[in-house]
Amino acid sequence: MSNVGFRIYTKINRPSKELVESFRGLPVANIADEMNRFFCMDARIKPVNKTPLLGTAFTVRARTADNLLFHKALDLAQPGDVIIIDAQGDTVNSITGEIMMREARKKGLAGIVIDGAVRDFDALKEMDMAIYAAGITPKGPYKDGPGEINVPVSCGGVVVNPGDIVVGDSDGIVIINPKDAPVVLEKAKAKYAKEQAIFKAIEEGTRDKSWVDKELKARGCEIIDDYYKQ
């Protein structure tokens, strides 16, 4: 019988590297806008360094303050994977620090995302591997389990499935189902191009903002050409 809550799935369906790479350089905000502003991790999950994040989700469900399953995930994950750790948002104990992050970088992982805490911040902030976490504390983890690997997890308020595409920048992280990726990619590229045109119009002083008054009128906003009187 399956030991629910303490089990490891060794295989995941990864999207093609070409599909994942096609999102490189696109702002997370543009991608999120074209997913109706859903599937973004909570603002609690912050970048530890400035390295952009792009890869395939390799999920871990950890007991709070415990990293036994994360150690096993480091053995199983492949280059280009992003280990997503659901530590239930607990920041009392760190889940990892410099030693494991050096190991992850050596293996060629694309990044680590933890809904929990890390330590050794000064070292992690200088690494050229993307790291995101909900907090920082010197208090270390235990190694007892239980936990699960490569099952659906919740990280930063978003359900993440093994094999999802993970994109992160200084704004935060967005999660993309590979089945939706081609359509999202096309729309996000168009959004990016549109914004570049807006930037140009701003610099040239030609941006049309007439839509603002039209929207206010349509919604019944009262505009009074006078001072406010009590």
C-alpha cells in the first residue's frame, strides 16, 4: 500500500528544453498578465540573489523544519530542474543553506524555490543560481522526514505540479502548465512588444491616454471642476 505522505516518485514528464527556453528573457509580469494574473507565487517568496529563474519544476513536500526529502531530491533532480519545496511557509527553521546550494549548483540545477526559510544569506546572495525563499534564519533543519517527492505541492499559494515551467525574476515567480505554454508564450511575447512600443511613445511624448477619461465616464465617475468643500 502506498505510504501517503512519505513516498518518492522518481519520474516526471518534462516539457521540451526548447519550450522552456522560449520563455527566457520574458518578464514574469508580462507572462502573468497573459494568464489573467493568476499562477503567481505570493510576495512572501522573494529572490535571494539577482540570478533569473527558468526551468522545470521538481517538487518536494517537506515537513516543517526538515530537509531529508530535499537531500534525496538533490540526488534525483536533473540539470535544468527547479526544486520547488513546500515547507508550508514555516520560517522558524531554515530548510537549507550554503552546503546544499553549492551541491545544487554543481549539479546544474536551474534554481531552488522554498516556501520556507534559508540561511547563509551572504553566500547565497552571491551565487549564480536562482534561489527564492520566504525568509532567512540561522536556525538549522532536522533530517527525519516524512515528506514526498514529485507530487503536486503548494508553494507561495500556487499549486505546482512536477514538470511545470517555472519563470522567475526580481518581481517574483509564475508557474506555467506545459499544455498552456505555447499559447501563453505567444501572448506574452505580444505583450512585451506592446510595452516596448509604449515606452517609445512615452519618450517621444506621443502616448495616447484618452482611454482613461473614457473609462471613468463609462463607470459613472463624477468630475467636479472645483475645490473640495467640507
